[in-house]
Amino acid sequence: MWITTREAKRSFWRTLRTVMHTGLPLVGVCVTLAAALFIEAPHARVGIVVFGLLLIETGVWKLAHQLLPDERQFHALRAEGDQFLLLLRHLHEAALALKNDETPAHRRAFEDVQNMMHQAVARMAEVAGKTDAELAGVQESSAWGR
């Protein structure tokens, strides 16, 4: 099977992210150990150890990933998924409130969250498998149809 240029680029960026995620902490550890073992001057040793620790933290917290281009294409689905997780938390809170005090208000709140979750699933089904560019094209065509 032939790999397209786009897939090769995506694979390159994904590989680079993986290498940076594991490589930066390893390089940081090596720099820190080398400074501690082989540098005689105390000021230089401290400076290089701090630099090594910064490399470790940069890798662990994935701070370098912000410098790389974003390869996500399905932002709408991601946003809907995040919204669904938020609704899940609200559902849990509403269920606990209903469990503790079964009132019509709590029952209505629980059912409202359920309805919002059903609507969120429907929106996820609409945007699933569609890139941001495809969704922009659909929105433009629907705007012209009005």
C-alpha cells in the first residue's frame, strides 16, 4: 500500500511528538547526570543541572508540543465529546441530588440533563467523520440555501 505525502507528513509529526515526549526527559537526565559527574565549576554545574531539569520538565509536561503544528482535523467532534463529558458530570450531580432528595425539581433537572445528552449524541453523529474543512463547506452551502 502506498503512503501519500499527507500521511507521511502526519506520521512524521506524530513520530516527532513521540520522540520529543520520551527523548527530552532522557536527554535531560543525561545532561543532569553529566553535569553532576563531570563539571567541576560549581556555577556551571548548577546552570547545566537546571538546564537538564528544564529539559525533563519540558518533556514530561509536553510543553514542546505547542511548538509543533496541530494535526487534528476533527475539532468539532472533539468539542462535542468534551461537551458530552461535561454533561456526564452534570448527570452524576443531578442523580446524586435526586437520590438525596426526590423532588419534582430534581427529577426535572435529571431529565433535562438526559435530554441534553441525547442532543449531544445527535450532534456528535452529525459531525463524526467530517473534517473542519468539510463542515465549513456544509455550513456555507446551508447558508446559501436560506
